[in-house]
Amino acid sequence: MKMISRFVIVPAIPTETGSMRDGSRFYSQTAPIGFNLYDNEEKHRLKTTYQNREEAEAECQRLNL
């Protein structure tokens, strides 16, 4: 049976940077998505956003040691 790691990589939640209207539709503009680390023990995302998966993976491995 595989043990669940305390920290895992999850896609970051896009942050809205504004919105624009086109006729009757609204389009939201979001910042580029990166990656967050999720703490399975505390049940929350860590605040730091990593731009690429390799950075997130390195930090995730470091925290899980």
C-alpha cells in the first residue's frame, strides 16, 4: 500500500486580472497558471506559486523529506 505524501503538487488557481465586455458577454482575464503545493495534513494550499512544474517538484520533494 502506497503512503500518501504530505505535500503534493496541484495546478494553481488562476487569478483574475480584469474583465472585458463584448456585447452581452463578459470575459475575465486571468494571470498565467502555475503550480501550488497542497498540504494533505493541514488541508490547504501553500501560498507560493511556482511557474513551472520542475520548481514545484523540487520544493515538494524537499518538504516531504
